[in-house]
Amino acid sequence: MCAGLSVSAQDWARARLEKSPRHGEWVDVKNGSRTVHCFIVYPEVKNRAAAVIVIHEIFGLTPWARNAADEVAAAGYIAIAPDLLSGAGPKGGGSSDFASTDDAMAAIHNLPPAQITADLNAVADYVKALPAANGKLAVAGFCWGGGQTFRFACNRPDLKAAFVFYGPPPDGKEMQNIKCPVHGFYGGDDARISATIPATEKLMKAAGKTYKPVTYAGAGHGFMRAGEQPDAAEANQKAHDQAWKRLKALLGKL
């Protein structure tokens, strides 16, 4: 489970979003009878851009998750962050309608895996078809979203890359379906997740798949968010900066 959210972190992320020079907007993506509420941010670039689906933490689509999408767009990519809690909130709302992060976490645990995959596929189809998109698609996710990123790579054959931030791996049998490289980002002080790396390496190698994990010394779980907070620990901040640099370099190779 991700380290808890602090109010200051969310206020900081919200303030940064408000100052962003990029165009961000809310869009509704249809998945059959479902409507997936998404935050999309466009880069300020001359040519059509690759798209990245940004999958939120276990807390839902928070201001920090939206800020993460904005950072991806700042690097030159169309970033779309779906609220996978769309319709699961009070009175049919989404992430922002839950009274607490505990309530959002409980609702996340009840999401049907097939629904998550269908929602992500609908979002992928939507963003790839945008006039500003060049047809290339990647996915990146954090914490719970990191696990969903790895799982989505097993279900979406046209992905160019999957970026798993401290998320658990899928079942070994599912890895047979992966068509893209999987790049892992892990905290050195996050044994619950990092302990899965050796077995994942063996399973991915046996399946003939590309899996490249990097572990950041001293960083804890959730270091991408924790490393941006005003009270960030030095190890988390360093890991955040190094991981972000790596992510941008890998995106540049799509």
C-alpha cells in the first residue's frame, strides 16, 4: 500500500497545476454503458505527439496524480489520467467525491479487474485517435497504478512501453502476452514490492520478454509523490529526480 497522503502534498500539487502553462481539460470516455472521467494534458509541441496513459495510486485520481500527468505533458507527450473510480463514488461520482482516502482505497479494492482493463482500453483507443496524437502509446502508473500498468501490458498488444513505479507484477502466465518492454522503478527501502523483482526477472526472461528494473537506494514506497512534497526526505527526492530523468529518456525512445 502506498504511503499515506498529506494535505500539504495535495495542496502543493493543486497549486502547481493551477500555474501550469499547458492546456489541461476534463474529458469523458465511453466504455459501453460506463463513462470514464479523465484528465488530459497536451504538450506545447509543433508536431503530433505520442500518448501516455497515467494510472493513479490507490487513492484515486488525486491532484498529485493529475500533476504527474502534467509533468509528462511538459516533457512533450499527450498525457491522459483516467479516474478508474468513475461511478464508484458516492451518488455515482468519482475519486473527488469520497469523504476520505480510506473510502477511496476501499472502493479501489472492489473494482472488477475486467472493468479496469476495459476502461483502460477505452481510454487508449480514445487518446490514440486524437488529431494531435501520432499513434504511439505507452502507459505509466504508480503504486496500485504500477500494478495495473504491468497488468495492462499483458492485455494491450500495441503498447510501446510500460513504466511500472513500485507496483506488483501480474501472474507469470499473463506475462506471456506482453509485447512491449517493461521498465520498473523501485524503492530500496520498499521490501514488500522490491522483493518481487528477482522472481519477476526470471519469469519475464523465461517468457522472452524485456524487463528492466532499477532500484533507488534509500527510497521508500511512493517516492515519486513523496519526493515532491515540501517535507520530502532526501532519499525520496533523489530517487524522484533520478527516476524522472530515466522516464523522460525512455519516453524519448518510443
